[in-house]
Amino acid sequence: MRRLLPVLCLAVLAAGCSGLGVRNQDAATVNGVGIPTDRLSEMTKAQLGQQQSQSTQQGQQQSQDIEGATRQALEGLIQFQLVLDGAKKEGVAIQESDVDARMEQLKQQVAAQGQNYEELLQTRQISEEVLRTQQRVQLAVDLVAVKLVPYSPDAQLRQTLDQRKDDFLEVHVRHVLVKDKATADSVRQELVSGGDWAAVAKERSIDTQSKDKAGDLGFNAKGATVKPFETAEFKLAGQGDCKGKSSGSCQSPISQPVKTQFGYHVLQVVGVRLPELDNELRAKLEPAVKDRRQQAVQRWFDEQVKGAEVVINPRFGTWDAENGKVIDRETAPGAGPTTTAGIGGPTTIAP
């Protein structure tokens, strides 16, 4: 069975087709929409960059099949277009403001892991436009899935959320990050004695993402930060005037120094809330629909493939319409395949 690629991971798959009806500057057309070769090059670069990163992390050194990665990238782009076309037929509208929100959430997740968003994109060789396209397609998949297999009424889901609030509580945290425990002890004493968070963070913190924002890290859900920090912040959420609250501003005690791989943190919870009831939260509250929804989306995607008109520039392969896959080109016009070092798995920027 063909698989709808997991676009959240930016897995870039393969491509091909018969050849007529494709402009030289396009790698393929999908239902009359051209996929430019420069866009394919960008996706291929992201694929190879991620594979190189993963093989380096695993201490591996493998040959890199650029021709295969290009086919994979093109298949991913074809699937992207098929999803967007299919969503439009279903009457599903993608709001750019929702894409913006997903991008912002991703940036916050990267920051919560102590990484720099721009540096991570550069390391993975992923442009922000590639990432934005991926988020747009994932949003389309999510909205189609909800239409195919609806959630329970929101009133019922809110009752479930209230019953499971300990699992979903989000905490608003500020911190000062320093290199050693002695400095952390000094910082804590200064703050406990009434020191101004904004001034102390600006002067002492080594966290470039938050030091000029009074150490503010925003709201964190469980799983968003490294484990020692998460343990500390949610313990604090049960202390001071934060204890027992599920919404609003509050102030926990100031923590003892907390050691992570980034250094030593002195932190304080300054607010708590339950998340808004969006589709991501609905899925967590009602996991029983997950399998049914995945099966429904897969059937829906198979229908998009069967009804699609896909034409691929013969430089990149041949489209197997029966299986919705790309197969190798029968002949190799121009130079033969090039290989360099390093290959790994699907492209992702998740920290």
C-alpha cells in the first residue's frame, strides 16, 4: 500500500513520469500545477542535509545517493500538491494565520530545548519556506482528517480536559541560566532578596533567547523542555499561590539551582493555564479516533493519487500511476549519478 508521507517530518520521497507536458523549468506537474526545479533543488538539499546530520550523530559514514534523494524529494512535493488539491476539493480552507501559529509554536519548541532556531535551520539546510510549506500541508491533512472522522462535541471534550488537567496544565516560566552552581547560588540569593528579574537576567543569564525578556520562556507543556527542567517547573507549579490553580497569574517560590546539559537554571513559575481546545488537543483527549482517522485519511489520499494527473520531467524518473510512486528513469540523460558522503533518515527540524 502506498503511504501518505509523514509531512511533519518533512520526509521527502520519490518522483517520475512520462515526459510530455512539462516545461523545462519544471520537475513535474500535478493536476496542471508545475513544480519548479529550483523548488525541487531546495527540498533535495534539505533531505541530504538532514541525512548527513543524522549519520554524523550516529557516528556513521555512508555513501549519499543524490539521484535517489532527488527522486525522494520530488515524490514528497507531488504528495504535498495532491494533499492541497484534495483539501480544496473537500472545501477545506488553509488560513495563513494558522500556518503562522504553527511556525511560532515550532520556534517555541526549539527554544524550549535550548537551541537556536536560525542555527538549526542552517545546520539542517532547511529554508524557512520549506518548513512553512510542510506546516501548511500538515495543517491540510489535519483538517481533512477531522472532516472525515469528526471529534466528539467540544462540551464533552472540555469535561475530559478538566478531569485530566494535571496532564495538560501549562506553566509560564522565567529563568536565569548560568554556567556553574556557585553563580547560580549567587543569582538565586539576589532574586530571593528582591532583585529585579529583568535586570538580573540581562546581566547574568547566558540564555540569549530570553535574557533580554526578563528570562521569560513563555508557557511550557509537559514534554516541551528537558526532563530536569520540566520536573522542577511542574513541582513549582504546585507551590506558592500557584498551588491548585489552573489559570491566571501566580508566583511560585524561586527554585534552587537546577542542572541541565545547558548549565544551571534558577527558575520561577509566574502563571498557569489549560491549553485552548484546538485539534491537536482534541486528538490527545480522544485518542480512540486516531486509528480510524489515519485509516480514513489513507483511503482519502489513495483516491487523490488514483484521480491525479501527474507528469514528470524524464530527467528525474518515471511516474508509476498504479502505485503512486516514482521509479528510476530507464535511461540517464547527461552525466551519471553523483555520490558524496553521508545519508540518513527523513528530514525534520524537531529538536
